[in-house]
Amino acid sequence: MSQMTDYAANSQDAMIALFLQDGDGDKLTDILVDALDEAFRILSEELRSPQLN
């Protein structure tokens, strides 16, 4: 899972760098919405998984 998280972070960093280069606010909004959707998906999966304690 760590590798997947690292890849997602690197991918988002690259997209933000492209935004800064182009100065297009719509692209940044799309990136932020995608990141938020991913965070909610991860939280949802965590809530559904059984506790191992």
C-alpha cells in the first residue's frame, strides 16, 4: 500500500507542477476533487474492514 500511496503522491505532484506552469485553475480544481474522492474511498474501505485487534 505504501508504494501505491507514493505513486499517487508523485502523480499529484506532477499534476500540480503542470498547473503552476499553465496557470489553469480548472485543472487544479480537478486535481483537488480527485484527491478528495480518493481520500474518501480510502476512508470508506477502512471503515468497512474488520478490526484486527
